[in-house]
Amino acid sequence: MKLPFDLDLKDKVVVVTGGGGVLCGMFAKALGACGAKVAILDLNEDSAQKVADEINSGGGNAKGYCANVLKIDSLKEAREKIINDFGKCDILINGAGGNNPKGTTTKEYLFPEDLENAEDIKTFFDLDPEGISFVFNLNFLGTLLPTQVFAGDMAKRGKGNIINISSMNAFRPLTKIPAYSGAKAAVSNFTQWLAVHFAKVGIRVNAIAPGFFVTAQNKDLLFDKEGNPTPRTGKILAATPMGRFGEAEELIGTLLWLVNDDASSFVDGVVIPVDGGFAAYSGV
């Protein structure tokens, strides 16, 4: 993997949740290329190990672990295995998250006629509370619980680094996905809270807020079965001044800067957009 700059993370133990996915898998590979020992956590252990195998084939040191970020016992079990394999966590990447159709409306706007024909669409009033809860928990509790499990060792050593994954949804909520937008806003707020709370024990906490990237979760929303852009893709690109989706590798520079205790030693409690100008564009 080509890195934007050299960073030596030899002897550092990195834990990446959601590491079997596109973006967090790339995070794991980048950190592995810097010499870190990378523990890749995912609900799908095969996906996690596939990323680990790719890191190891390039001369790195990584291993996949099955872990549910919503179950603290599962995380504690993974922590014990990681300590046995690599040692205690130095850097935690809270990347697990996602959306669910149960927390999504069919249309962007509610029109009067929709109230009469609600059987054909899912309006705000039809959202499943359990679906909303799942999305919120996956993103927010899925950040809080791993931090509880892995940051304790950092606090005892008086040094550590945590990077959460927020979203541009936290700055400007997107239509149709209120649960995901609200959850990512909570992650951003929690990042700031944690940064203050951990400041006296030497742990820095920051977040990356990606703009629009094509992942396994959103691909079907962005492209039809023939691979053509959907109308939603057209709206996204029209609102992104750079006029394209981001590439996963374009997050690496921000990631490595934040995990570098020399380069970003006084950076704490910030949420950094990597969005092709989306947050800066008013639409006119």
C-alpha cells in the first residue's frame, strides 16, 4: 500500500472495529503498513481475517477477531485474546457502524397525499422504533462500549489515541436516514466529551467525518443493477464541489496524521471532514 508519508508504528497495538469493511479495512491495512500490530474486529470473523491475511502477505502483523460491538462481554473476550497475541491496545479506531432500512423513510419530503396513501411508502410516522434503536446503538454504543473495554489500559499507562468515525451526516443530516444522521451526530458530540474527560490521563480523542464514499452498504443506493448512477448519486455529486465520490485511500493521510503523536500532539476533540468540499458548499 502506498502511504502519503512515512510513519513508524512499530510495537504499537492497534484495534480496529468494523475492520472487515471497505473503509475500516483500508484503515487497518494502512496502519499495518506502518508496522503496527493490527487487531481487526468484526462481527464477520472471515471478513476480518481476510483483511488480516492481506496485511500479513505484505509483511505485516495482523489477526482477525469476531466481536460484537454491542455486547461488552464479546469485546472483553476479544480484548483478552488481543493481549495474549499482541499486547495491550495503544490506538483504538472505532469504525463499526452503519444504517438499516428500518430507520429509513421512502421519500425525502412528506406531502399531504402521503398521509392518505401510507401503505405504499414508509413515512416518518411508520419508522420502526426497534430499527431506530438498532441504528443508533450500532453507531453510538458501538463506539462507547469498545472505548470502555480498550481505553482502560491506555488510561493506566497515561497514553493512548482514539479515533472515532463520524460522518458528514453529523454536520448536515441527509434526507431519508434520520436514525443514522442522529447517531453520527452523537458520535461527534461523544468525541468531544471523551477528549475532555480523558485529557488528564494522556488519551487524545478525535474523529474523522468522511463525505461520500462507495461502500458495500451503500452501493445499491448509489448505483442500479446495471451500474448506472441513481438519482440520489446525482444529487450527492451536485452537492460535492469536487464532483466525485472519495476514494478510501484518500482518508489515509488524515488517519495517519491523527495517530501520529508527534505531528498531532496538540490536536484533541476535533471532528475532521474529508468530504470533497461538501460541508463548505451552500448549493448556490
